[in-house]
Amino acid sequence: MDLLQRIENRSARVAVIGVGYVGLPLAMALAEAGFGVTALDLDATKIERLRAGTSYIQDVPSHTVAVQVAEGHLRATTDYAALAAVDVVFVCVPTPYDRQKTPDLRHIVSAAEGIARTLQPGQLVVLQSTTYPGTTEEVVQPILERTGLKGGVDFHLAFSPERIDPGTAYGFNVYNTPKVVGGLTPACADLAAAVLRAITPEIHPVSTPRAAEMTKLLENIFRSVNIALVNELALLCERMGIDIWEVIGAARTKPFGYMPFYPGPGVGGHCIPVDPYYLSWKAREYDFFTKFIQLAAEINEAMPHHVAQLVSDALAQQGKTVRGARILVLGVAFKKNVDDARNSPAERLIELLVQRGGQVDFHDPHVPRFQVGGNPFLPETRTLARVDLDETALEQADVVVIVVAHSAYDWAWITRHAHLIVDTVNVTADQPSETILRLGAPLRNKDLGLGIEDDQAPSHLRSSIFNP
């Protein structure tokens, strides 16, 4: 029986390498579709938890893991030797960048080398990790072909980017999001599409792995560029005395030609802050410089610096400085209602506030510990433990900085007990107060309780990191 038939009758055995925020939902969906799935990860703690039938990912309930383990559809291991017994291998490992914003493919290389050790004729390998165009053919394929097997002839190879929206229980996930697939050959693409069709109904094939890799980058760079645009406009609106949030609300009433994006303290997660640099790095190989993309990244990365200045400005109007101030940061996850803090804008903001001498605590209902530092902004690494969010914590803080709009927060209660708030996500717009300073809102003196005319505002309230 050939591989396509085994996929269609669910007798094909599947492995997922890297069972984190992307890999575990995929592994669970494949197991629920009837495949025998092997979850492979070098993190022994994750593997032990899966074997015990418990989940460590917010979007994957433990009871669903327990059911699949009990029924024998899901097994977990740290041993690459297990790949010798599977037909299909998905690679869902991290693709970070280094301090110089250069792509770091060590996890992809390691996974490919692990697969090569037991690569069997007829196996299908599907890379899902976000990366630059050419990775599948220029990095993964040569490693696999060291075995003497030829890609597209002896084994199958494809790229299909992950497309999930974490933290949205009824939003887009691995089950209902269309999948893009690009294969080394049409047969490779067909086999990858057949597996994915078992869990999501709509598959969009493209001509090559490069086209599929570029698709993922386009999707995230589109968001990065538009977020940067609205971030820059937010800074302009602060100067002009216009509320950017009001403007966005009005603009989104247009039924065509407009899509709302929102300003904030920066961008985070494993894609939007990283993907533009992957493409910019690869583009230089072709003597091409992605100026537009680079500018967007610069604007977004500057937002934590701007927020740090807003905190300083707000404290100054109460006769205080950041140095020695007690600062409580609310929300350190990279987005609302998730427990993933990778590349969170809160990280850089906290580092900047600590660098200025602030005593920073944090609370996040989804993140128990948060690590900052180990970079030029804050050389020493610090692991911060979450503090309890109660009236005492709010009242003792010189300023509360709202970074993430988690649904678990009671903003009216927080506003009542906090002496001073810097709101970067507009959750306090319906609770006007002279002690609330909102990102993207007019920086008028009455917002800070100065009791003086607007044209008497100190110069630092009219400054911008982009236009000193």
C-alpha cells in the first residue's frame, strides 16, 4: 500500500518534532483525526507531561491529551530513533534570531540531522517553522540527501507554514485555518496536502516551497508594516492633540479599503518581531534592501522606548523620577489572553525602566515568571516572580503601566486603586481620569492634573523618540 493510501485510511504513522505552541496543537489534531502520532521534543519535562496526559499549552486542554494518550493515538519521546517507524515527519521547531537580528536556524538544522539518521525511502518530511525563502531546499534538503536518498525521488519534502491565532478559543486555529503547501515536486505537495486535509478542509497549493515560505513572511510582514504605520501616527496624534483610538474607530466604519490596526507598546511573539529580519537578511543575498520592511521594524522596536519616556513624563508631573519609583507592569505576555511571553514588548520596557533605576514588579494572570536582561540594555539577567494583584500592590505603586489588555483584569477596579496609570492599549478610555496617560492620546496637561494651560507644557511632553 502506497503512502497516499495509508494517509487516506489513517494507517500512516506521523511524527511531530517540536511540540511547543505550534507543534502540540498540530500533534493533537492529527491524533484526533485518527493517525498514530509520535511527539518528539528534546525537552524531557514536556515529554513526561505528555506521557502523563497533561498539557503545558494554554490552547490544548489536558483532558484531550489524556484521551489520546490513553487510546494509544499519541506517544511522546526524546529519541530521534523513533522516526524510523513513521511515514510522515512534521518539523515545528523555533526559528529565533541572534542579537544582530541574523536568522538562527540551529533548531531546523538539528531536526534535519536527526531525521537524516533514520530517513527511510518513501518518507514525507514537512517543515512548518517560519523561515526565509529557500530554507527547505537550501538547508533541509541537502542534510537529508547526505543519506544518499534524493529529495522528490526517494523521499518527499514540502513546506507548509503554521497559521494559528493563539489565545482565541473561538478564533482561527489548526482545525479551521486554510493551509498553504509547497512541495519539492507536485507529488510531494499532494502528499502533504493529503495529511493536512485530514484536519483542516481547505488546502491551497503553491508551486514551490519557496513560495510557501514567502507566503508566511508576507502575512506577518503585512501586520508588522501596518502596526508600524499606526504606531507612528499615534505619536503624531499625541503631538497634535488628537486621540488616535477615536480616529481608528471612525476609520473602521468604512466598509471597504480599510483594515484596522492598533498602536501599542511594541510587537511580540515568535513571528512579527522576527520574520521581517529573516526576509531582510535573505534579500541582501540578491543585492536587495528591504527599506520599507526595515523601517517598520525600527518603528515597532522603538515603541518600548517611547512608553518608557511616557512613564518618566507621568512621574515627573507628580514630582517623581523613574529612579527609585515603584512601577507595576500589568501584562507581560506577547498578546492578550495567552501565556506566551516570547519577545514580549514588556521585556524591553522593563529593561529600560530598570536601567533608569525603577523598581519594577509585574503581574500577568497567565505568566508566573518573566526573565529580562542579558543584553546591552540590562547586562545582568533577572527572573521576576509575579506579584499578587491586590489593592495594596496598586496603591503602593507610584505608577501602573498597562501593557497587555488581558480579559481577566477589572479595569474599573484597577483605575480606582492606582494613583497613576500609563495605558498603552486604551483599556481605560471609558474611565476618564486626570491620572491616566494613554498612548496615542493628546498629551495635554489636564491629563496629568497639572492645572496649567496646554501651551505651557514642558518640552519633554512635546518630544518624540523619532523627532527629538
